[in-house]
Amino acid sequence: MGEIVWQRLGNDVSYLSETVPGRALVALSVTLLRGSRQQSATENGYAHLLEHMLFKGSKRYSAGDINRLGERLGGTLNAFTDRESTTLHLTVLEEDWQEALDLLMDLLLAPRLELVELRREKQVVAQELAMAAEDLEDWFQERVVESFWGNDSLAWPILGRSSIIRRASAKALRAFHQKSLASAPILVVAVGAHDPVGLAALVEDKLGHLPPVSHPFATHPPQAHSGRRLRRHSQARQAHLTWMTQASPIAHPDHWAELVANSILGGGMASRLWQELRERHGLAYQIYSELEALSDVGEWSIYAAVSLAQRGAAEAAMARVLADLAAHGPTEQELAWSRQGLRKQWMLGQEDLETRMARRVRQLAWFGRPLADEELLQWIGAVDAQAAQRVFGRWQERLEYTLLPG
């Protein structure tokens, strides 16, 4: 681990500097803690559309200037929106880190949001939506999430709804941008080769003048829905099965038990689901489970794609695996390889500066502080069979959603 300097200013801006010896690069990010979840029903898609428009000109740079500067810096200037944040990021050489970070902050704080650029970018987003709709698995997963969370904004697609995006005006997007800055903290993270003192000075200069968050957007854990759903789609050629249950927030102690349990359930080729459905019975080519933890709630899901003839056998096998783990828990051998594998995955990820930077962002967002590797690994190592068995009990209440040809 490198040297870490972490500071929260008085106006809901935080920055973290982590120097990593022996590296000539620095991974930089500026994050606004507001994503697709913090939208109103009439704004569904604005967070993602705003992310696109941040690159279409600022008070200091035209869209062409931004592209040329990004190319000259040599890194990949990019951004992403998820359900609880919007992040701009760039990895550059040590000699360019100040100019790169200055650019990221300028894009977030002072976008032009001009009508002519908005008209063009709405067409680009429409193409992105069309591509997502053509990916049957992604389309299906969106339907599952919508059914699971009902009318809550957590269920809304991150890319937004095409009807709302088509109607978005430059005036409305500017108002959304200003509201976002007024209602969400900002995180600045630099990991790699840079000057911590210079980072602190730059953040103070560019962001120190911002007022504190005046109207924070409050979220409330939504009510998950269970039961059975069936849907047909003309493009489906096999049965797609997704089961979902509610999981813990990322800062909850149960999250670590769920992380280990997910690895045992369907996190890899040694997992129960992979071994039972694919290796022993040949029921599925693709079978996995995944866990997503957010600030106040989480999702735990299983996905399998099987032939129509094997659908019943696959569902029965999935139910058997879950029932056995809930009744008896994992074996000591399963616990051992799961904990060891997660530890090594974490340490391998730390070698990549962009991964390391993204982890620091999540730690500041959800824990309010940077976490030491030893602390995280201790939590994972402390998960025992009893804790894993207890969280497997969550699967007694689940949504079972099936997509069939039709």
C-alpha cells in the first residue's frame, strides 16, 4: 500500500491521494454521488444523458478541444453512470496528472449543455438504447430488476427511457445539472504517481468555493417483490432463468458473508451451481450468480440459459442447491477456497491502478473513509459456515422470472 492522504472539506467535497511507489502512471477520477436512482420519474435518463453531454464542451473547452486534449494526454478519457453515482476518469503519465485532473473537474462543474450538441447526442444515446435492446440477456435482466423493485427508481434503467430522452431540453438538463451539484457530494481520487500536496491545492482551488450540499437527495430502501413471473420474447431461442433475492447494503456486516456465499453458490467453475447444472448434468452452458450491494440495499441473483426441454430439470437443480445450502451450509473446504480466492482476487486487482482507484471511490461513497487491505481481508476471513448458512436463508423469499420463446 502507498501513502494515503484523505481529506473532507467543509463543503461536502472529499479527496483521496494514494501514492504507489514504482509506478509512472496515475489513475484519476471525479465522482458526483448522484446516479440514475436519484432522478424523478420525468427525468429518467437525464443522469446518463448528462454524462454524455459533459464531453460536449465546457466554458473553457469546445468538444473538439476536449477530444484533442484527451488524445494529447495519451490516456482514455471516459465516464460512466450507475445507480448511485456519475464518474469521470482518466489515467495518464505522472507529468500530466495536474492538467488531466483540472480537465475532469472543469467538465463536471462547467459543461456548456448547448442545444445543438444536445440534439446530436440524443441521437447517439438513442443508438445506445437500441443496442441494449438487441442484447436479449441485458434486456431480460432489466425486466427482472423492474419486476423485483416495482415502481421504485432503483428499478429504472440506467440508460433511461427513450420517450423522456427525446423530450429533454437544454434548459431542463441545465437545471438537472445544477440540482445534482447542489444535492450530491463530490469525490476526487488519485492513485499512483502524483504530488499529494499539489492535489490538495488543486482541489481546494477548483472545488473549495462550492457551497455545502443544500438539499441532499434522500433514498429509502425499496420493498422487494417475490413470486413467479413468465414472459415470452420472439428473439428468445432458449429459456432464460433469473432468480433474485434481496441482499445487504455494502457497509452491513452481512455483506461479507454474502460475498463468500455468492462465490460458493455460483461465482465460478468450482461453485455449486456450475458443478451441479453444467458439470454433473449438462443442463446449462451459462450458469452463474452475482451480488450487487448498494448504499442501503442489495441484489443477489442467479442466471441460467437452458433448452426448453431442460427447463424443469434446471429449475429443480437450482432449487436443490439453494435448499441444501440453506439447510446445511457450505463445507469447510468450500469456505476455505472461497475465502482464499476472494483474497487473491482482491490483491490481484490492487495491482491495476484503475481498479484500485475505483475501489477507493466506492469506499469513500459507502463507508465514508478509505479501508486498509488488511481490514477488508479480515472481514472476509472471519466469515464462517454459520454466517454463510444464515445468509443463504435469504433465498426462501425470491423472485423467479422466466423468459421463453414466443
